[in-house]
Amino acid sequence: MLTISDDDLIVQIDELGAQPHSIKLHQVEYLWQGDPASWKRQAPILFPFVGRLKDDQYEYQGKNYHQTQHGFARDEPFTVIDQATNQVTLQLRDNERTRAAYPFHFVLRVTYQITNGKLNVTYQVTNAGQEQTLIYAIGAHPGFNVPLNQERRFTDVIVKTSPAQEFARIPLVGEGPYNDLEHPQMIDLTHPLRLTHQLFAHDALVVKTAGQPAVFTITDDDTEHGVRVKTQNNPVVGIWSPYPAEANLLCIEPWWGIADGIASDGHLTHKQLMNRLQPGKSENYHFQIQPF
């Protein structure tokens, strides 16, 4: 387990999946610690897919590939390539296992840096191939303890957004669940959203931010504590808690990608909201977590 820190903020990162294992401020644990009864994970990196593929498979250049929800990066060991007191960078390269499910050469680097009480996260994707365009999605899935005070209830917690406005919401439907980009709904976030478990009866609330900077703040009516997730340049943000498990857990998930659509034909080149990189090119993706 890797540890970085800056004053009172201490972050632990697991080399398996390069995901945060602990985010503590003043010895208070903000990150969900995993529970197999509801959600065993904590803050997985979603790559090279976000969400579920239709029938857990896709076709590329005439060959079918099997891939489960959210891709394989969350279960792959990463290598530390740079570490300082307040910063660490980990790397995953394609290998025999990844190429069996995803026939591309890539380098995925993840940097965690603590600055002024904020955890800055950067994903860098590089096309390490010489001929193919790299087609991929990437996203974050951090889970937070809600409420922070064990004497409080899940329904005492609210989510505020800045800007506070109405956003388009992309429904997730079916057993996949699959997205329905063609029939967006609206979600009113001009006022704080009070949490209930029933909100997530149809899986995540997928908010279409369309790349505009946004801050999602989780807090409690009766305290001054919570967490802010600042997003930028990502098309959608998922808000999720497991249902019907009713765990004291909420995820704020910046996504550069989305689950297959209900009418998906299974061809990778037709998949919605995928990113593309030419050989030798790199792209960076950023978000920030601020406990308070």
C-alpha cells in the first residue's frame, strides 16, 4: 500500500488497480472501505470501458471479444514509476491478459497529487501502437462514506452542484443497464438533492455535464463536513449508490464514456462517447477530490 500526505490529508493507494484505499482528513475516513454485502470495491478506475457492454461483448475487425462491466484496469497490478511525499504516479501497460479482451497497445498512467488539502487525480492514456487508432473510454468511480457521522442517516445527506441548474439526465434502462442517449430526461439540481436509496432503484443517475466544469458537493444538513468532487471536460457524471443494498455509500463518478446504448450493434467503432487516439499520441483527464 502506498501513502502520500500533505499536512492533515493522508491518502493510501493500492497498487492493484491503482485505486485509492483510504482518504483521511484529521483522522476521519472519507472513502468507502468496501463491503461484499453491498459493494466490495472502493474507487476503481474504469478502463477501457465505462459501464456495461451489451451482452458483455463487442466486435472489432471481425473478431468478438468478451469484457465485463467497467473494463479490466481495476483488477490489474500497476507499477510505481514515480513517488514523492505528496505525489505518486502508477502505470499499466497492455499485456497478454489485456490483449485477450482488448486488442490494443496502450499505456495508462495515474497520478495522485495532494495540494492545499485537495487530491488531484490525472489519468493519462497513450496509444503505444504503431498503426491502430486507440478506441477507449475512461472514468473514475470513487465511493464516499455517507454520512460521516454514524449518528446521522443516509437521508440526512444532500448533494449540491455548482453551477446549480437543471441538467439533462441520461436514463439507464434494461438488465444491462444500457443508456438511452436518444431520450434524455431532466434532473433539477437548482436545489440540493436529498438522498434516498430509492433514487437509485434504476441504477446510477447519469448527469450530462457536456464538458462544462462542475463541482458536486456531498454534505450533511447538520454538519460542516463532506466532500467536493470537481470535474472538467467530461461529458457525463454518474451519481450512484447500490440498490437495494442500502449501504451508507455514495459515488460521484466523472466519466469520459458511457455504457452501451439499448440499440447498440456491438461494433466497437460505433460505440457511443468513445475516445480516439492516433499512434504515439497521449491525452490527459483530470478531476479533484476535496474532503472538508
